[in-house]
Amino acid sequence: MSKEVVVIGGGIIGLCSAYYLQKEGHKVTVVDKSDFSKGASYVNAGYITPSHFIPLAAPGMISKGIKWMFNSSSPFYVKPRLDKEFLKWSLAFKKSATKAKVEKAIPALKDINVFSRELYKDLKASQTFNFSFDHKGLLMFYKTDKAGEEEWNVGERAIKEGLKVENLTKEETQKLEPGIDLNIKGAVYYHSDAHMTPNNFMQQLKAYLERNGVTILGDEEVLDAEIVLGEIKSIKTKSKTITGDEFVLATGSWSQKFAKKFKINIPIQAGKGYSINTARDTKITIPAILVEAKVAVTPMNGFTRFAGTMEIGGINHKINTKRVHAIAKAGESYYSGLHINQPEKDAAKCGLRPCSPDGLPYIGKSLHCINLTIATGHAMMGWSLGPATGKLVSEIISDKKTSLDVSFYNPSRKF
């Protein structure tokens, strides 16, 4: 049965939800406070990552976080602050960072990433879109034996999960990237991963939705909601009252604050990431993660993007030049002869990634609002999980059996 569905949030998760809902025959409206041109969905590394099955909340991350807390240019920086929601999230993160909970999360993260990759392939094969999609895998570059051993331990775990992974020497890696001199000891090579150019796909997806009857409302911040007996009747922006049968909450890093309008709590902290683009030919052809520096490198359509760092410091878009410099320095350290110039660093952008305490996204119906479906908390995998999340949202709202077991992603789970 066709329903009127209002998707709140116009990032990759919101637009993919709108796409699959429209395909199911629903009448869809997408509302966002931005103009659909900026944010994490536009400045991310563009990875589709079955390799990323270890959640951020993993054993050892607490001690690393404490060590890095005093270094504002570190790969994972948590800004200490006396904020009740942050302190609750931190405690839940600590509870989630156990071996048993990580083992439970691994198949849930791997399966949804593989599912999403196949959906991206379907979108590409449909010829409805003309976006760049390259399935070249992902190289995990390391400089030290210790980092190499840790990465290969993860690689061996990935093999058990059915992924193809190789442990390469420097010489074997250099043959894959003959155009640039690599300053590394070796690499772990995940054949499972793919990459895209985010801005390119976002523009095409938005244009497709508009052509196919989806109402797109930009620069419309949702200010309030009318809820009667646990059911959302309407939402109000600065200029409109929007009614619907079903509502989707896909507001990314703003989700916890936003969910309070619906009198529900979703533990989320914003994790800021930065990206630098260089339009010069870097000779880099395969995406890589610079392991010790936690920097992602992606050859995109017409430029190379260097992205990274996780900064848990609240919702703000301030550019920390120390962190930008650290990303550029890392790129130059792993790729001999590479130079990222000052104008490129000055043009760096940032985006906020919604981080749940346990590293799993929230996808499912709210227990408190019977016509609200939640789709948020994807952390660094938002781009990778866009189609999978959108498909699951459409199946939930259409009362269909979901393609994956969504109990892992239950928005009401306890920490």
C-alpha cells in the first residue's frame, strides 16, 4: 500500500532511503536544513568497505584515546568536556569495547557492507546513473612491523568472514602502484572494497529523485513535531507544516538532539573528519589507508582526496589546521615525492559523522513513535552503507521481510 513518507535529512542515507521508498511506490518528501551541497556525504573518502568490519569501539581504543587526548593532531582525538550526553556516550563506548561485543558486531558490519556494495553495483548496472564506481580494492599501507602484524591479524579474521585478502611485501605492493614511490614496509590488500566520487553521485541521485516525483525541500530546518498518542502527525519548518503517514529520521550527527523533538533518545556523538583535494596527477590509482596515521587516500574522478582523523568534539564546523596539516604530512610521508601545497590545505573541508557507542548503525522502527523509522549512527561507513540502509528502510516501511536481520541495528538497544 502506498504511503506518504517524509524523510528528514538529505545526506546519503536520506537520499538512498528516498530512492528505494520511491521505487516501492510511496509518495516521498525529503526535507533538509541545508542546500544539498555540503556535509559529510560530500567530503568523505568515497569508500565502499566490507573490510571495515571492526567497530570503532574495539579493545584498546580507550587507552589509545586517552593517550591521544592530549594531542590535537592525533588520528583519534576526543575533546574532553563536561557534557551529560557526551559522558553517557563515553561510558557506553567503554562498555562496548570488549572482545565479545566486537565479535558479535563483526558479521553484522561485514554483511551490511557487502550488501550495500552489491546494491551500488546494481545502481551502476541500471544505467539510470552515470557515476564513477571502481572495484579496485583497498590497500592498508604500514610502515612498522607492529602495525603490519596488527593489520594482518584483522586480514586473517576477514578471510574467515569470506573476504579475499592478501599480505603483500613492499615490492609486491609497488607493482600495483608503479607510478609513485611508496615509503612503506608492506600492505594488507582487501580485494572486497570499491570506491566512488561522492559529490558526483549525490548530485545525480538528487536529480533522479526530483525527476521521479520526490519532493525535495532544502533550507528547511525542522523546528517542531506534532505527536499524538505516540504517532507523528506532522513536522513544522520555518515556513511549512508537512504531514505524512510515515517519517524517517536520517539526520546524521544531529540525530540525538533532533530525536528529542520526538521525545526519544539516540546516543550519538559527532565525529569530525577532514578532506583535502588535489587536482594534480598524483599517479595514485588504488585507494589506500595509511595505517599509522589513519588517513584515507582515494583517486577520484579528476582529483585525489586525502581524508581522515576522527575528532569527537561536539557539533561544529571549525577547521583545525593542525589536523589538516597532519593529513597532508601523512600523505607526503607514505608517498615519496608527493607534495600537498598550502592552497590545497587552505581549501580543506570537514564533515560530521554520526557515531553510535558500539560502532553499529541504528536502523529500525522507534519503540516510542509507531510511524518513525530511524536510520543514523553510521560513523565512518555512512557512504558505504547508504544503499543498504535505504533498502532496509524501504522494506521496513513497506512491511516486507528485510534483506538482512535488522535486530543488530535496533535503535532501542541497550548499552
